[in-house]
Amino acid sequence: MYSFEYERPKGISEAVGAVGEDDKFLAGGQSFLPTLKLRLAQVDKLVDLGSIAELKGITVSGNEVSIGAMTTHATVASSADVKSSIPALAHLAAHIGDAQVRNRGTIGGSIANNDPAADYPSALVALGATVHTNNRTIAAEDFFVDLFETALEEGELITKVTFPIAEKAGYAKFPNPASRFALVGVFVAKTASGVRVAVTGAGPSVFRQGDMEAALDSNFSPDAVKGIKTDASGLNSDIHASAEYRAHLISVMASRAVAAAS
Amino acid sequence: MTSVSMTVNGKSVTADVAPNTLLVQFIRENLRLTGTHVGCDTSQCGACTVHVNGDSVKSCTMLAVQADGAEVTTIEGLANGADLHPMQEAFKENHGLQCGFCTPGMIMSAVDLVKRNPNPSEETIRKELEGNICRCTGYHNIVKSVKQASENMGG
Ligand SMILES: Cc1cc2nc3c(=O)[nH]c(=O)nc-3n(C[C@H](O)[C@H](O)[C@H](O)COP(=O)(O)OP(=O)(O)OC[C@H]3O[C@@H](n4cnc5c(N)ncnc54)[C@H](O)[C@@H]3O)c2cc1C
Ligand code: FES
Ligand code: FES
């Protein structure tokens, strides 16, 4: 790692004030520290969000679950509130990486990073979540822009994510056997305004599968999506899986996600 | 340099470190506790696993300054004098290691997993140890060790 300065502020406004042009926030460090170690990034200063109490925790009120940006994957996975309101979200968090990664990695860090194979983006888009920052709210669908790219401005801080509680939701992923990142992950949510199907791991960034949404709107069953194909052009192709294989996995994972929905 | 203070295996330590010092470097090089191993240095293998405030973490993927104010436990902190921790005892009895390189991390992860799952099934043990890689044993005796330790730990 190149050298850098380090600051650990206690509040949101101090953190936003502390982060300059060549500085970065540090959350769980499970993506950014490996990047720094490989010298793929360089910063003047890391602003550690670890001591900001108001960025942590989960609350449920009315028809909404709110998760602070610094809430770890392990906390979401074991939360009784999440398990009872959106069990698919707890299931998703429980299958991110491994136990040690879940003990440090956070929801805010995961979505800010927008790795094409990350799990959370699919849940945010399918459930119609809202990303809250220090100065605005962004609909999940507008938040994830492209490969490792989000709608966040320089120095903008995610404070929390709010999820409307769906009637039913399910998540299924085909994990890369080494890292557990999604080769393909599909999150299906049956909401008051219709069914939403979001796919991660397959393309440069999360996307919705409209044909599957239409089919599930009229028949919410695993068989309804089995025969629906996704165009492989534009999908990721790498040593782990070809674009065609990923396209095939979308149908399989979507069907499993519907079967698992509760 | 930044000043850090933390409690390691029950003892408080304070030092000045460069902010880019990893927790594992601090543990091994400053504190000379070399039981915590570096296998991959790329967040994959879990050989560097220690507990920070009771939770297992990869100490190669955390800065020493992030542990400021924390309680850290390393493999050296598990035994009570000459009495091995039940997890260490079970690894010894079940031949849960061969070369032993992965073992400190494996044991730290295993202690954390039993804390969270007091009576783990074989499947739970295997899933919870996904973050720890062993190149020797084929895992079978590791799983057996953890199962036995969980019984001895009163699960
Ligand atoms: C071995 C391994 C396996 C993994 N497997 C998976 C997996 O299966 N699925 C998966 O989804 N992920 C996986 N991950 C990634 C993991 O989930 C990371 O924790 C996550 O992507 C980043 O979260 P973090 O809190 O560690 O963020 P950091 O690494 O600290 O930060 C990541 C980026 O987000 C920015 N950032 C962080 N917080 C905020 C905020 N509040 N506001 C604005 N910007 C912010 C940082 O500046 C940085 O650019 C894995 C990681 C490892 C090491
Ligand atoms: S040395 Fe830390 S995970 Fe391998
Ligand atoms: S015993 Fe040799 S790596 Fe596990």
C-alpha cells in the first residue's frame, strides 16, 4: 500500500467535511483495502466511517426496513427484524463471501463499490429500495449506473438504505466457488405495484428482466420463468463462465428464487 | 504516524504506527505474536484470522488503526496457561492438522462459529469455515474437531 493519512470522525457532517478530492471513505475495507494493497488505487487520506454510530443499525417502521450504511452483512443476516420482514434479504446477506468478510463488510460499502458480481444491488433494485445520502435520496434503479459506477458524487456519503417490505421475495445465486461472488444472482420481489426481477453478476451492472416480470405478474410460479431466455449479447464472459452460460443461469436462478420466495 | 491503543489477549498495548500498517503486521512485527499467519495476503485464505471485539476477521484486511480501542484475541490468547482451549484440544485429539499453517486461523474461525452456532451440524461447520483454506487435511478431521469441541464447549 502507498502511504496515506487516516482520520476517524464521530459524525456524518465531520466525515463529509473531512473527505477531500483525493480522499476516500473507508467502511469495512473488504473491497477497498485489497484494492489499496494491490496499488490499484492511491489516496491522500482515508476517512474511516467506523466510529459514526448513526450510520449503524436496522429499524423497521410501518412498511419499511431501514438499514444504516455501516451495518455489516453479519448483522443483516442475523437480524430478527430483517428475517421476519424480508427474509430473502437476510438470506442474501448470509451468503455474501465468508464469515470473516460478513463480520466487516457493510451494505454501504457494497453498493458504493457496485461490483458487477455483488449481491446487494439485485435486492435494492428488485425491492425498489431508496439510497439515502448526506444530501439527497436516490432510487435504486438510478443509483447503479455501470461497472463499478454509481450515481454518487465525489465525496457524497451513503447514510442508509430503505427497503419497502414486499409481499414475497426470493434470492438465488450461483456462487463462484472460490469467492462466493455471484456468477449470476437473481432477486425476485412481488410488490404491490407488480413483480420485479433484478439480475446481478451477469452484466456490467445490475439490470431488470422485463419478460420475466411480465410472466410472473400473471403467474407467480417457478415454471413461469423457466422457458424465458435472456439475450446473451452484452453479458459478461470470463474464465468462470461464458455469456451464454450466464444467460442460461438467469432462467435457472430466477426459477429457484421464485420457488424460495416467502 | 498515528497512535493506537488496543487490548491484545487481555494486555493493553499502545504504539505509534503508520496508518497503512495492517493489523496482522502490527500483531506479528510490533507485538511479536507470530502465531497469526499470513497465507495469501489477498483476503482469501483466513490464515490471519483473529477476533476483534469477539468477531472473526481477516487481520490482513484490516488496518491496525481501525482496531484502535478494540479488544483483539489471537491464537496465543486462547489457552489458559498450560490448559489448552477446548478447540485446540479437539484439533490435537482428532488430528485436525497436518502442516499446521492454516491451524491458528482455522481455530479462531471455529471458536467464533461455535459462539454463533452452539450446536453446529456438519453442514453448518463446513459453510462457516468457507473463509479458511487448508491445503493439507482435506477438511474432514477439521470438521470432526470442531464438532467435538462444540460438544465440549457445552453447546
Ligand atoms: C473474500 C471475499 C469474498 C467476497 N464475496 C462477496 C460476495 O459473495 N458477494 C458480495 O456482494 N460481496 C463480496 N465481497 C465484497 C464484500 O461484500 C465487501 O464488504 C463489500 O463489497 C464492500 O464493503 P465494505 O464495507 O468492505 O467497503 P470498503 O471496502 O470499505 O469500501 C468500498 C468502496 O465504497 C466506498 N464507501 C464505503 N462506504 C461508503 C459510504 N457509506 N458512502 C459512500 N461511499 C462509501 C469506499 O470509499 C470504497 O470506494 C467479498 C469480499 C472478499 C474479500
Ligand atoms: S493472509 Fe489474510 S486471508 Fe490470507
Ligand atoms: S494443515 Fe497444512 S494448510 Fe491446513
